[in-house]
Amino acid sequence: MSCSPMSARASQSAARGLTMAWLAPWLTLAVSAVGFILRTYQLGSKGLWLDEAFSVWLGWQPLPELMAWLVKVDQHPPLYYTLLHFWMALGDSAATVRAFSALTGTLTIPVIYLLGRRLAGPVVGELAACILALAPFHVHFAQESRMYTLLTLNASLAMLMLARLLTDARAATLPVGRQLEEFYHTWRRAGQAPSQEDTPPRGSTVRVIAPAQRQRLSLQEIETDLAWIGYMVFTAATALTHNTAIFFPMAANLFVLGLILIARRKASGLASPPSASHVLTTLRPPSLRNWLIAQAGIFLLWSPWLVPFVIQAAGVYREFWIPKPTLGTVLGTVASFLSAHLPSYAPWSEVIWALYGLVALLGVLHFRRRPATLALLLTFFLTPFVGEWLVSLRRPIFYDRTLIWATIPLYLLLAAGIGQLRHLPYVLVALAIMATVNGISLHEYYVHFEKEQWREAAAYVAQRMGDEDLILFNATWVQIPFDFYFCHFNHHVAEHGVPVDLFDRGTLEPKMTRDDLPRLRELIRGRERVWLVYSHNWYTDPQALIPVALSEQLNLLEKRDFFGLEVHLYGVPGS
């Protein structure tokens, strides 16, 4: 019996769907394994730099002191540091503390697959997982003991929960908590012994469902409530990982409230944009009541950090080191998202950026019949950029790593663009080109990227130390990374910060002024040898007051440059 052409095409499509459904978990596992290898390669080969050492120092503190120090001297919320505190039970070596970031970065790979599959199908999900696994920008921050990969993981999980809600009609019809309430009552009934009336007569084909089995059968009935809970938890976790991630719930509200408005205008028969009816065929808005309940839940979970957030924001507003962003800053951030560490001297770099732009346009074309999905991705990509730019008009905060979660919608758009090529050979060629470009970038990162050489500087000083020597630190908190390595040499010498000792002014990097010179002169009075660990001086000692004051009373005996810092030895000749 022959099949019609339509039936044949349908059969082929069904076969491809079954093949993809069978292969997808294994492909995702393989891609995640590649991502994990890239994120752990040479993980501890380079020493901790300043910010990483500060993370470890905070992780050492008991939790009450950790929270107090965050409010007093830092600009970040507590979630990452708290998790690192417990992770450091495994150890505090560079490789161990960075492994937490490598793990959270790797876990984001299957999440972006699930998100892409939910929004655009398994092919787009798999391609997005490949892009994320090979992204040099993410590999870089997966090898730092900072909060940026945890931020990306939380944001991607929150986006996955939101996508689940926007593709579930029950999010608009069932009140939040209704499924859990019904599940609880079912579970209670399942835990009770069946009455005689409930027992089927002998020979009946009706079976009594065991309590545990009845509970399992009911789990599918609480999917929507679990998605609501997940969205609230992971959105709050995103905001508790980095303060600038407050733009994540803003982006979600911009999109969902807009979708609700379009739905109401359509339902009321009012004029609406031409694509409005089409918007609602792909993503369905939840009910306004449910959405407001979710926002209240997010706020309640985040609210313990409200007062510290205001204190930290006020401190950043008074003074912060980030320069004002320019158009070049924005374009450079997007370029880093695509392939960070790509050699700038490469003559073909313009061609690469043009190809990425073409793929992005193909991604837009891919979603031409699903404009709501495209609007979702663009909203989550653009909102943090625009938000940080607007804040930076008053106090610059625009920084590429704080925007790292915006790579999730960007990579999904690129994945859709590659998927738009349709034919497998074309898709594989596009992936091969991307892998080659990122491979060059990763080689540049592994081989040439340097971190501040505190390990080497501490060893240099330790080998030349005298018991009566004094060590001064110009930025005060640079004492943290120095001592992280110096303490291994068991030298017990006097250490002081200039202009003040560590955190005595309640700020990380107090600036040196002429009013601080008398204290400096008092510290070095009677000393035959004084070491100066000099770093970040462009911000903390722009007038070079400290080395000038030391040279007035002592001679410069040695000077050694390390990446990110200098070590000066001052003393009496012959000492």
C-alpha cells in the first residue's frame, strides 16, 4: 500500500522527532561534559587575583560576620558568598574555590537546552547548549571565584520557569496554589486505609491505587504551581546573587504585563497591533492576579536584603570606580559575549562579527511567525543593557560581567539563526566555524590571559624578609590576596595599610590624601627596611603620595614589577 506525499512527509517528520527525542539527552550530556572540561582545564594554574581572594576571605568568616562585612564594605548581596562559605568545607585552594563557579557554569548548559526546547524546539535548545558550552566569556568566569556563573544559572532557571508558565494555559485559569491544595487533599486521602465501600468486589478488574502510586500519579497535576514556585525562588535568587540583577524582574514585568495588556485589548475588541493576535498563539499571559501574587512572593523572598541593598546602593552612588560607558563599551561587551579574548589583531575579526550579525538576523527570521518569543528574548537581552546605561548617566555601573545573564537570550537567538539553515551540513559548517573562532579565543585565554601575580609577589617578599621589616599596602584590601599566599611562609612581621589599616574607614579602597602623610611617616619612623606592596594606585593613590613620602626618609633599594602590582623595598643603604 502506497502513501501520499503528505503522509510521507508527516512520517519523515515524526521519525526525525523520535530520533531527536532519543538523542537529545545524550547530546546534552556530551555537550555539558565538553563544557565542564573547558571550565576545569588548568583551573588552579593561576593564582587568585584581588576580587577572588576577597571572596575567599569572606567565605572564611562565620555567617553573621560575613553578612556584617558585606553591608560595611562590599557592593554585592549574600547568596554567592554564603554558598561559597559552605563549599569551602572542601578546601580553600584556588582550584577548589573556583570549582564552585565551574560547576554552576556547567549546570547552566542543560538549563539553556531545556529553555530553548521549550521556546523553539529541541534543535534550537541543543544548538544553544553548544554555543554556551564553547563560549570563552563563560569559560573565563567559570574559572573565577566570583558570583557571575551562579548569577547566570539562577537567571536561566528563572527564565525556564517563566517559559513554562507562558506555555501553560493553566497559569491563566488556575489560581496560584490551587494545584498544591488539591494535591494535598489527594495525598491525605491516599494515606487513609480504604473503607469497605472502597474495596472492589472479588473478581472485579478495578484496582485500588496504592498510596505511593496515587501520589506519583498526582505529580503531573501540580506542574503549574511548581513552575510558579520555581519562578519566584530563582528570580529572588538572581537578585540575591548580584544587585544589578534587579533588572531581571524588571524585564520579566515589562514583557508579561505587555502581554497581558495585549490580551485584554484583544478580548475587549479594542484596536491592537497587527501582530497581537499572532503573539498570543505562541505565548499565553498568566492571569494578572497570579502574576501579582508571584511578584509579591519574589519581593518577600528578597526583602530581607532590602535595607542592606539601599545602604550598598547609596555607597556606590557616593563613589565608585567604574568609568562612564561609551558606545564602544557597549559594542565591546556584545563582542565579548560572542567570543571574548579573540585576538584584536586578527585581520578577519570584522568578518567574524559580520557573520555573527548575519546569524542573529537569521534568528530574528526564525521567529517571524512567533513574535512573542522574539519579544521575550529581546526584552531580556536589552533591558539590562538599557537599565545599566540609564543608571550610568548618574553613577557608572555598566560592566560586562554583571550583564552575563543577558547572554542567555542572545545565545538562544543565535541558536535559532543557525537552526534556520535547516540542512544538517549547513548547520554543522556553522557550528564548525563558531567552534574554530571560540577555540582560537580559548587558546588566547588559556595561554596569554594573566591574573594579578599575588602568589609570585608573596614568594618574592618572603624570600627576602627580615624579622624587623615592615610591609605596607597602599590599597589596604590588597593585603588580603597577599596574605593568602604569604601566610604559607610563616613569617610574623608587622603589616599596615596606607592610608589606614584594612577596612578601618569602612570602605574597600580608601584614597590616600596629604592629610594621611603624618600617619605614614609615623609608621616608618625608626624602620631600617620597609616593603611597599603597590597596586590599584591609579585609583587609591593617583598622586603617588606614598612612594614619594617613603623616598623622603628612606632609599629605594629594590623594585620588582609583577602583573597587576609592584613591590618596592625601601631602607637604609647597607641594611
